Amino acid sequence: MLTLDTDQLSTQEIQQYLQYAIAPRPICFASTIDLAGNVNLSPFSFFNLFSMNPPICIFSPSRRVRDNTTKHTLENIKEVPECVINIVNYNMVQQVSLSSCDYPKGTSEFTKAGFTELASELVRPPRVAESPIQLECIVQEVIALGAQAGAGNLVLAEIKKIHLHESILDASNHIDQAKLDLVARLGGDWYARITEANLFKVEKPNTKLGIGFDQLPKAIKESSLLTANEKAQLANTNIAPLLNTTNEFKLSSEKIQAIKAALSNNETELAWAIIQTLV
């Protein structure tokens, strides 16, 4: 295993490793405005949801690595502590990338990247009409993480209004994950597209406490044909009727395949039912 000491790496080298390793990252497409009314639009992949009550997002306009200058987004927020976080999907990703060019202050990235301004209801910066989800935010605090090149500036933004395109909603007016077609940032020039074909579900941990690996029957625990992920699915049940760690039985290849098929469809109860037939 290669082990690296960050104190011995340049900022560019740290960036190269970490932006590949800590991924995929959601993209905050932030619209801001300065006191003179100049609107800025810029993407940030140092971004996530950090609180529900109050609903808080955090994104970080870092100081530029090449010359230690700050970005217009950060300067605008310090003048007008408001923003709109526009969520990025695949249909707009090339425009979003174009908007990241370092245009001179006063240049509209809406115009340069071909986006449509949509007036916000609460804050002064406009929304991006093409974005499937737009979050109007009041900036609560900006936390500088340093004054050197590459240092981040954490923008704590409280979400006050959520705007959702009807095209991404289901019959209950909830977001349909498959319809959203999100993109995420990776390292270098790489992005990820979240389509229905690569979506999968992982059942949440059992609220009554899963039995755990240590309580799996010996044949299951020691099977080389079941993956650790599959064993974890089985261990997430709170009751495994008629089974304990001392149960002795053999797993045929036919039964293994049936168990694996059930688990791949998130049918954990069916998988356990198959196992019980072996006792």
C-alpha cells in the first residue's frame, strides 16, 4: 500500500489524490449577486447537506491554487449574504462546466453559458430556470479555513425555499430519483451520471438491531461463494428463526444461487426462507 504524508505533498498533488479519492461529489451551482447588482454563477463540488433542522447546505469556494485569489462567488456573498443553489443534472452539465471559466467581474455567466435567469421569491440572486431543483438560501456564516492558496471558505447556507420541476416528481409530489438524472464530480475531467440503470437500494440498518455477522450460521459465515456484502444483508435481520451459529448444514450451488438472487433483489426474507429449508 502506498502511504503519503500530506505535509510532504504540494497542494496540487494533494488535490490530485483527494479529488479522485473523495468522490462522487454533488455539485452546487451557486448564483450570487453583489451590491452593484452584478450576478455571478459558478459550480462547486465541495458541497453537501449538513442539517435538516434548520436545513443547512455547506459549499466551499476555495482560494485559487495557482495565484491565491478568491472567487467572485465568495466576494459577492460577503457583500450580499444570499445565494441560490441550483442542482445540476445531465442535460446542463456542459453549460455548467463552461460557466466555471474565470470571466472578468461583471460578466454574466448566465449569458456566457446560455442559461435563463428566473427571479427568486425571497433572495436577490436569480435562479437557473434549467435546473430541476433550486434552493433559495440565506447565508448564515462564512468560515475561512486559511489564507493560503487552496484554502477553503465554508459557506453555511440556510435553505428557505425549495423549487422543484414537476418533471422530476412522482404521483405523491416526491422526487423520483430515477427521473432526476443527476451528475456528480470526480477527479480531473471525470464526472458520474446517476441514471436508473446504475441506481440500487441498500436497506437501512434494522432499527431493532441486526443480528450481526457473529450470529450468522456457520455455513453462511464461512461460505466463500457469498460476498461480505451479501452476508451483511443477511445479518441485518433482527430475527433469524430456527437458526443459530451452531446450525450445521451444507449449501449446494443451487441454493447459493437462489440466495444470491434473492439478495440481489433486496428480498432478504426470501433468502432467509431458503436457508431455513436447509435446517
